[in-house]
Amino acid sequence: MRLNKDMKKMQKLSANCIFFKIFTIVIFCILQCASHIENDKLPYLQGEINMGNKLTARRLASLYISEQRYKKIEMNSSSDLEKKWKNICFEWRRDLNDICKQIFWEFKKVCIKNKVNVDIENDTWKTWRDEVQDRIKMKEEEDYQDYLRFKETQYTTTDMNKFIYEKIVSFKLFNDELLSEKDSFIECLVNKWLKYKEEHFDIKSVK
């Protein structure tokens, strides 16, 4: 009987020992699995972080490029305005020069035809030329001030083209007005010369 009791105790202890070993093995396996899972997730998490950094870097780069392009567009717009302004002013001065030449040669032809006195011819031309130059200078100053004021505004390409077009129209109107005065200017010369001849010839005849 005693032997049987001892055998039962040993079997119970052996069963408890086996259960404890199995429990220990299970716990170890669980811990190993957990470790593998964390290690597997680590590259993925690192990849997400790296991907996030790349996306942030790309956004910053995109913003920087956009800013540089905008600045370049602003510079180009300012450069375009200056270039167009210089071009239309140059063309206007060239047209004015052509008009003045045209008026001068017609004036000269009338002087030759009517045998106008040289002093009267020179004096009449100088008076007209000085008046025209004053008008041109005044217009240039007004237009240049308009240009500077417009340049300081937040203008668009459409605004710029409109401004340039309006100035081209104003230059043309100025030229047309100047050209339209040609006939009256020459007529004034002829009248002045006739008056001069009348006065001086009458004096000579009296003498």
C-alpha cells in the first residue's frame, strides 16, 4: 500500500514537471514569435518614415521650384515691360524724325519756289522746330511718369499689353496731329514772306 502511494506521488510530480516544461516552452515560443513580429515590422515602419521624409522633401522641393519659377516669371514680366516700352519709344522717335524730315523738305521746297529770304526761312523753321521739340519733351516726360507708375503696380500680362497698346495709340495721335499742322505751318510761312516782301518792296519803291 505504501509503495503504491509513493508511486502515485512520483507520477503526480512527474506530470507537474512535464506540464511546467511544456508551459515554459510555450512561453518561450510566444516570446520568440513576438520578437520576430517586431523585427518584421521594423523595416516596414522605417520604410514608412523614409517615405514620409521623401514626400516632405518632394513637397518642399516642389514649393521651392514653384517659388523660383514665379520669381522668374516676375522678372520676365518686368523685363518684357521694359523691353516693350523701349521699343515703342524708339519707334515713336523714329516716326517723329521721319515726319519732321517730310515737313522740312516740303517747307524747303516752298521756300525755294517762292524765293523766301534766307533769314525768314531760318527763323521760321527754328521757331517751329523749337515749339515741336518742347511739345515732344513734355509728352515724353508725361508718358515716362505713366510708365513708372504702371511699373510699380501688380500688373498682369493683359494689363501690360493694354498699357503698351494705349501708349502706341497716343503716339500715333500725336504724330497725326503734328503732320496735320504741316499745311498751316507752311501757309503761315508764305503769308509771313508775302508780308515781308510787301513792306520792304514798298519802302524801296518810295526811296
